[in-house]
Amino acid sequence: MQVVTIGNRTDQPPPEATKEGNYFVSNYPPFSFWRPENVQEAVAALQRPPAPDTPLGLYVHIPFCRKRCHFCYFKVYTGMDAAAIETYLDAVRQELALYAAQPIIGGRKPRFIYFGGGTPSYLSTRQLGGLVDEMKRLFPWDGIEEVTFECEPGTLTEGKLEILREIGVTRLSLGIENFDDEILRVNGRAHVSKEIDRAYSFARSVGFPQINIDLIAGMVGETEQNWQETVRRAIELAPDSVTIYQMEVPYNTTISKEMRVHGEKVAPVAPWNVKRAWTQYAFDQFAAAGYTVTSAYTAVRNPAQASFVYRNLLWAGADMLGLGVASFSHANGTHYQNEHDYDTYIRRCNSGELPLFRALTPTPLERFVREFILQLKLGQVTNQYFVDKYAVNPAHHFPAELGALQAEGFLHFDDAGVRLTPEGLLQVDRLLHRFFLPEHRNARYS
Ligand code: SF4
């Protein structure tokens, strides 16, 4: 299968060309600085009681998909049978039990739960029920503010959606990405457009408090005309929120591997300036339809009803225990990741051991930088928040970086806070590296 259809082999690709590598900044310090030799720091963090007033959340990684998308860099497995999935879910249940006994829980109940993947909706209703029953037994859901569940449209039936609502899912997130069957096919997506309409109308009829849809600007084969049609159809669905990602081509994707085979320096997708223009077009159209842009990626129909608890608490330093192979966690000030090898993950859980793989305990300054850059993705930050929490005022700590970005038209700042301009918000992930500590700049991210 060849997915690389355009691109070039010149030594100097155009500056805005999409090249191989990460764009999206999801955490800090970069994952490449998390080390196996620091795992004892994570063990110790879990054995301490929680810091006062720190919310707790759970993330559950379901690493199964019907097909592997050509742009996917997640830990996913295709073609797993029911027995293999049950073995995995048994390991997750073991891991849950191990966590339930850790002092860090300190009597807290989770405020948010996120089922991500992979494709959580790949699970059968029976598998899902078995997992959720055990979760509720060990971590009661009566303090829950939000349960997000990621879905691939082709895996949804009315019966499965009813079960999802029954178990307490409040935020259903549908990975639509595009409405054009040819674009979906060329990018390796498993679903087709008629499955989108069917899944969406089932989901609406079941009555989830919030339905989010994901779109990607600049998939392989995308054209301006098709993107406009994708946006039009997305607005027609009237989701509670829309999340728009700009297509990136991280290492270890099928596209990047093909690029290397063919000696291509430029990925076969639109350049960044075009993807930004397409994203701005989408936000403008959604705004005209009454939506409010609430982050670099999100527009919501009713901001009072469509908050995103997982994102907001995680970006403000919540504890989050990540269950499943290769999952990421934050506990009592330490970041860590689970075993990324599937068999090792299962073996360690089944032998009664938390499957921790690599860890990093950020310094207070690094924790400040982490929250500052993550919250900048919301479009604005308040300096007082960081003064109260870290005794650091961003305006005083980053005068040169903020001054340069202001001069370039990407933000405004003063003693009260920092506000990105629309142009800054559209490319915020590219700008955040300027706030990294020197040792983390120009380093591989993941
Ligand atoms: S559905 Fe999502 S997790 Fe699965 S292969 Fe595609 S991008 Fe990756």
C-alpha cells in the first residue's frame, strides 16, 4: 500500500511544508526525558497521601482498532479476538485493584474518567459492562462530573449507545475526521460516511449530555472545496462541541515510514499555512452558527453546558491514573508511563505489580512551565493563578519570550495575563517550545 502520493525530495523543503515529527504538545517536560531509572519516584509518589484539594481522574486506554489509520501514532492493535481482549481487560482490572490500595487515593473519588484509545467503542457491551462494574466497585462514580468515551462511528450500534448512556457516559466523542469516503479510505480510516450519520442520529436519540465530534484539517487528499463541505456537514449535525486537529505526521506513522522508504522530505498533506487557514475557516463558520471558540482546537455550542472537565483539570495539575498499556499518568507531582510492550504490561499486572515503565518528577519550575503552556492552548491565562500556585508571574518570568511573540503579533500580555491573538491560537503548539527550558528545546519530543 502506498500512501505517499505527493511531496518532494529536495534538500530544503518550503518552510511551511508538513514534515515528519510531532506538532501537538500534550505534556511537559517532553516524553523523551522520562526515564526507566526514575520509576521508583513514581512508586514513592503513589505511596504518599494526595496533596490537599487535588482532583483525581482515571484514564483507561483501550488499544484496539478495526484498522490502523495511516496517520496514527498511538499504541493500537488490530485483529484482536474476544479472548485476547478479555485477557487485556483482566489485566486492566488487576491494575485498578492495585491502584485502589495505594495511599495516593486517600479516600478520593474520581471527578472525571476518560476512555481513550485506540477505540473504546470497539469493546462489546459485555466487555464494557465487565470493566465498568469493576471500576465502579473500586472507584465509586458518585463524585463524577464527566465520563468521556471515544468512539469510531462504524463500531456503534443503537444497543451499544444505550449501554454507554446507562453506565454513565456524559460526553461521547465521535472520531469523524472527514465526511468524504475517498479521503477516509486514503487515510486508512475504518469507517465510511454513511456510518457517521447513522451513529450520530442514534447517539442523539439516546440523549447524551454532550456529543463532541473530531475533525482533522489537512488529511491526505484534502482539498479546499472538500474541507468546506466537511465543515458544512459538521455544522448541520449541530454537535455540542467540535474538536479540530491540524494534520501532523509524527514518527512511527504509516505515512512517515513510507516517506522514508521513498526518500520524501515533505509529507503528502497540505502545508501548515493552508491547514491554519482551513482551521480558521471552520472556526469562522462555527462562530457564524452560534458557536464559541474555547481553545486552539475546540468550538462549543453552549459554553455553559459543554465544559471539558478532563482537559481543564488535567491542565491545572490534577492527579490522573492512566490504566492500560503505554498509558500516561500524573500522581503527586510525578509523571510516568506504563509499559508500552503489550505482553510485558499484561504479565506485570497479572503478577500483582504496577506496570510502570518510565517516569520523571518535574521541578516546581517545570510544573509551572507545564501548566502555563497547556493553559495557553485555551487562548488566555491569568498571571495571578501562577503567582498563587507557583509564586511565579509569567509576565516577569518570560519577558523576552512574551515580548517577541507580542511583536510578532501572536499575543498580548500585561501584568494581568496573556491573551493569544487568533493567529497565535491557530499555531499555539508551534509557539509553545519558546517557553521550554533550554535543555528541552530542540530535543525529540516523544
Ligand atoms: S482510530 Fe484512532 S487510535 Fe485507532 S488507528 Fe485510527 S487514529 Fe489510531
